Amino acid sequence: MHIPNSTRLVDTILVAAPPPVVLAYGIGVDSTALLVELEARGEPPDLVLSADPGAEKPETYEFQAIMARWMAARGIPYEIVRYVPRRFKNWPPYFTILENVLTNATLPSISMGRHSCSLKWKVAPQDTFLKQWAPAQAAWARGQRVIRLIGYDASPADSRRYAHAATIDDPLFDCRCPLRDWNWTRDRCVARIVEAGLPVPPKSSCFFCGAIRPEEVRALPQWCLRLIVLIEARAEPRLRTVEGLWRRSTKTKPGKITDFIRAERLLAEAEVAAIQRDAPTDLIRFQDAASFVPLSERPTMEAWIDSFNAGLKEAA
């Protein structure tokens, strides 16, 4: 059958939608520079995703608020997620890493020679969110992998971390590091943030991280210092292989951050002694009492921490 040219059937080529692009945003220098540059190039990610362990340094939360407004003004979707534990060894349940270490009378994994904090409190909650995110589900249904952007720069320290990450073959995510493709060092990232008219973010970490440097401890507000003393005092009876959050004493710093706080007189000696003497026992009594209360009525660890902080303010 002859079909005239004017009525010839048109071939249709179906083109699959591109996979979504997600920026794993750690609120630090590298990931901020990456976000700023992508937006400037007209290539913003489809989603910016942060995981909040619930104990970042105060200045990190202040910077996060600045960047949340910056993204909102540019129409860049931003989500903040948290790890939600399903099983609890001790009561009451915990929902932040601070509540975790106090509830279980332990230290962060980095202080015990392991590096699982980020996996548990940052990577896992982001993966959980993305597995429920409709654009990711649609991409996986098409046989695609979600593109995950990570802020590893071209400096030697990040090169080592990148070398490890590059060996992981994830069937769900295609991890990419544009800063390395651009050969951007950390200094270049700092310069890019300044060029954008934004403040340079502080180093992102929990305020009681075992990797925190002495100068960072000196800059902490007193309520953070008090909680550090409490964490080490609460965990001390169970410690066998480490002295405290800084693990073991060296020529440059003690194993316990509490000893550094004392030596630097960042808190009054009487206050440090009072926390060590009274707070762990008070916390244990609180936990014991909570275990006998009906599940729906049990007080939270957050409530006890608020009471601890309020009591210290009253004493001051």
C-alpha cells in the first residue's frame, strides 16, 4: 500500500529521563563549594541531602541555616534527615548520637578506634530517605543508578578517602566527585565560597568527636564543654583500652578532653568535679526509673539532657 508523503507515519524515539542527581551535603567547605559552583554553571542537583547526627557544633547549625536560605532562594530542594534506631539496648530510647553515648555509657566509635559514626549517623539515614524518594525509585525502575555527588577534593587527604570509595560498586548509586574532575584543592574551594559572597563554613563534626582539635575545643561554648565532661565521666567505668574521647595521652594532648578542659581552665574546677561526681549517678537513676514507666509515657533522654543543662545554668 502506497502512503503519500503528506501522510507518512512518523517514527517515534523514546528517550529515557536522565537519572536524578543528589548532592550528599556535609555542610563543610568542599560540599559547599561544589554546590555553589554547580548552581553557577546552571547544573544544580535535583536534591541536596544532609544527615544531622544531632550534635554538630553550634556554628555548623548556624551555617546550615544560611545555606538553607541560599538554596530556597534558588529553588534547590533541600532535605535534612536523621538516623532512627529501631532497637534499644538500654532505656530510654535515643535519637541523636549524644543521647546514644549517654544512654549506653560509651564513646563515639572513632574514640574506640573504629570509624562507623559516619556510616550509622550520616550515610545510612540518607540511603533510607533515598530509597523512599520517588525520583530515585523511578530511576531504579528504569534500570538506572542515582547519581550521588560527593565533595572529595583533589588534595592528598581526600585522595586517600576517594581511593577507598572508588573500590565500592553500588548497584543503586553512581558516585561522582566533580571537585576532583576540576582538580580543585581545598584552598580553591575556600576561594570559591568567598567569591560567592558566603561565609566559609567551619569544620563539620560533632562537638565531642574524637578527632576534634584542641583549638576547636577552646572555641566551644560552655554547655558543650560540660557535656563533654559528662560523656567521659559516664563512660569511664566501662573503658578498658582508651582513656577518653582523645583515646590515649600523647606529648601534645591528654587522652581525656576533660583533662584538657581542666588544664586550660575552660571550666571552673569545682564545676568539673561536680559533674563527674553527681551527673553520671543522676543519669543512671533516671534510666532505671524510666525502664519501669509504661512505654508510651517514658521520658526521653533529650528531656534529661535539657534538665542537666538547665541545672548548670541555675548553678552558674
